[in-house]
Amino acid sequence: MVPRMARALKTVLLVVVIVLALGLAAAAWFLVPAHLQIRSVHPPLPSPDVVRARVAEATGGPVKLSWINTSSQATPRSGVLGRADPRPALPYRLCHSSFVLEWEDGRTLLVDAGMTREQAKSFGAAGELVGGGPVDVNTTVADELSRHGDHADGVVFTHLHVDHVDGVRELCGGESARRLAVPLTPNQARAHNYTTAGVFATLQSLPCAELRELPDRELAELPGFPGVFVLQAAGHTPDSQVIVAALRRDGQPTPVVFTGDVVNHIDGINLDLGKPAVYSALVVPEDDARLGAVRRLIRSLRDEAGFAVLVSHDQIALEASGVPRYGDDRGS
């Protein structure tokens, strides 16, 4: 009996080893090329002086900014900041936001589109598995615009991950959907990995989305949306870009930087902190050296030129920023 049990145990262990080996091989099949790719994508970054000058020279820029919080979830800071975080016990609330820029003539541009309710529930369930609290599914961009009788003329994405893009599908629903300008930097139009390729294919299939590739410049202004610029950041995904807006509020210049997922917490900028090593190695293959250069560029624009910095996933920082929720000035 004992030899038979020993043979059975060896068989089980062999199967476990084979399964683990196959799993590691499958992971490496995706991860290794993605890591090699992200380390090879280094578009030129403009200097802070160049960004400051272009924004100062911009005319006809947006005059109103607000944000929409499609879903949120209490999450440990350890999930978004590396081990060097000096304050790991402080509260953090992960949110999935869309920013709304508006012009005097009524034009409206979204920076990211958040998620649909179904996708937000799925995303939140995954977050709970790694220590997050219950997800709050709040709204969608399409619902918020519709509620106030508004529309979007365009949307620019900080990068093509589902939690930044999924909400655009509802903007393209129905035969009466308005045409939606979608400006893309060259890397966003062409450079993808396994985390972005499927989302890009979905974006290409949307009937209302007019994808427009921008010129390959270190700081490109968006056609039709004066005073809004993109720079090719990379580092997080090959297509990641930072959005800069020459916003004027109450007649005063108030330039803004939208970080996307360069950081997921404002302390990533404040303290020049990257994300957890496991996240950057296994969840989304990142190049933290590149992200560090982008973090320091953003911090310089804030500290030396007065730019506001808005982090897509940091609800506490967004609520403290003074940027109003969309609809607050429109009534119920």
C-alpha cells in the first residue's frame, strides 16, 4: 500500500510541476516580448520649458474642466505604490475617471471615457480578490452627458486599457450617435501589446469613432481642439500619452496635466515613486526608468510652472483638486 501511495504522490507532484511549468511558459510567451517592447519605445520627451512655452502661446483653449467618476473602490496604497512608500497606511481610493474639457463655442472633449457598468463590476471584482473593498459603480460618461442634454465631440485616451476606453462604446450606441473625433499619436495608432491590442480593435470597430493619427511630434496639438496637446510618454504601455491643456478658468490661465497611468497616486509624482514591482513585472509590463523621466517632467511643470496635475485613479486627490464634478453647474 505504501509504495502505491508513494507512486500516486509522485504522479500528482509531477502533474503539478508540469502545470506550473506550462503556466510559466505561457506567461513568458506574453510577458517577455512585452517587456522588451516597452523598453524599446522611447519617443523624445519635450523639456518643461518647451511645454510651458507652447501652452503659454496657445489661444482659444478650453474654458471649463470637470470630471466624472464612473466607479471607485477602497484599495491599499501598496497596490499602487512601490515598497519605498513612506506612508503605506494612509487611505487610498482607486477611481476610474473621465475628464470633460469644454470650449466657449460649445465643443466638448473627453480625456478618457471610464467604463460601462458591466465592466466596472468585473474590474471591481478582480480588485476585491487582491485586497480591495466593495466596488461602487457610480455612473457612465454616456449617462452623465445624456442627463444634462450634452454631447462629446471628441475623446483622447491617455492609453488604451479597458478601464480608460470601455465607456466610449456607449457613446457610439444607436444609429443617431454623433461622430466622435479620436486623435491618436503614432504610437497609439500602431504600437500595441497584449494589454492594449484588443481594446484598439474594439475602438476601430466603433461606427461613430473617427480615428485620426497625429503628426509624430514631441508635443502635438489636437486638431479641432485648440490649446490641448499630447506628448508620447510610453513607459506604462507603448501607446501611453500625457495630455496637457491650456485651460482658462474665470479668464485666468490654469494649465493642466492629465497623467493617465504614469502614476496611480499623486504621491507617485510628489515622491517620484514607481508602482509595485510585481505589478510592473507581471500585471502590466512597465519601464520604470522611462516612467521616472515622465514623473519628473510632470513634477517640474507643477512645481516650477504652476500646472495642475490630475491623476486618473486617485479619487482623494481629485476631490481635493478643486476641479468640480461634471454637472455640478448644470442642475439636476
